[in-house]
Amino acid sequence: MKQKKSLKFKIFTGIAIFLIIVVSGFFIYVSSYYKASSLALDSLKSSSLVKVEENGDILFEPVSNAKNIGFIFYPGAKVEASAYAPIAKEIASKGYTVSIAKMRFNLAILSPNRAHSIISDHQDIDTWVIGGHSLGGVMASDYALENDKIKGLVLLASYPQTKTNLSSKRIKVLSLWGSRDEVADLNKVKEAKNVVPSDSEFIEIKGGNHGGFGDYGHQKGDGKSSITNKQQMKDTSKYIIELLDGLN
């Protein structure tokens, strides 16, 4: 009897230790993330063209001449949401409401349906485009597949999962990547043509890298860009604005 109790205690103790190690490992992993740099932080300030608010997510609203189209953005894994503020603010300056979703522990995979609440909070907008960087783009693709209010999808150094087949869905898709990206699997980025509509746009940003889609410094394992971070974000904003303009 004592041997059985001893065995049960050892099993219970072993499981408890394992769970503690797993949980501790997770919190150590998520506690280290890429933080927004100076350009992004400056873009969080309201201007004469764009009002910026942080209330859960980060909202960029046009001060005047707002269009009836909204853009939701899912950040890359372990990247602070505000790192994408320069792109969001530039898009909003052209009349589009933009919301950068803040994810649990900076991981879109833990908040895949974050767009639900954003759409719900803006009943005046009936046309939505969703996009994301890296893992954020993967989750944005899944959301676009399941939600008819989404009329456009923007992928930055990203691609839909194979099971996320959007080829028969009426949706505009824009895929951008940097030629010097050494983080994303660029073969999969380009092969995504097989799971999106035939009129989707695939554009390589010459000299750009993986981390250049946000302002958060150099990402581990990434290639060295030959264009400035500011230029890559400017080019990215331009292409996204063109997609949004096409929905008017």
C-alpha cells in the first residue's frame, strides 16, 4: 500500500515539475520581444491629419474626409504592436481608419479573432481589409477565409496555411516581401499564389528585409537591408493604400 502511495506521489510530483518547467519556459519566451523604436513612437502622436488613440488596440482615425473602409493589422510574433505605427499612420492620413491589434503576449496565434471586437466597435464601416506581418499574416489569412466582411488581405513576409485556401473567395490579396528577408520562407511566400485568387498581387521590395516592415530594430537571423527601414515602410504603405483605393 505504501509503495502504491509512493508511486502516485512520484508521478504527481513529476507531472507538477513538468508543468512548472513548461509554464516557466513559456513566460521566459514571451517576456523577451521586439520593442518599437523611435520612428514608431513618434508616429503614435496625433497630427492635423490623423488622431491616434490607444485603448486596448491602437487606433488611427482620419481627422477629416474619412472613407468607409477600415484596415486591421496583426503584428508579427513577439513584436510590439506600436512598431507598425508608421505604416498605419500613413494609411490613415489618406482617409482610412486603421487599427493595429494588440495580441496576448504579442502572439497573434493566441488572439486569432481579435478583429471581431475591432469590427464590432466600428459599425459605421462596412468594408474591411485585414493584414499581418509574418505569423500575424498567417492568422489574418485564417480570419479572412471565415469572415465575409473582409474584402482584402495584405500579407507582409507571410502566407496563408495550405489549408487556408482563398482561391475561390472574392477578395483582393496583396503580398509583399523583402528581397533580403532571411527569416521568412520566401518559397512559401511565393507559392501562396496557389491558394489565393488569380488576380492577387505579389510584389518584392528590392533591398528590403523581414524586420523592415516595422520599426523595431534588427531581427535575429534576418538579412541586412540595402534600403532604409523608413523607405521600406513608405513603399509598403503606398502599396496598401493602392489596394484600399481600389475598393472605393
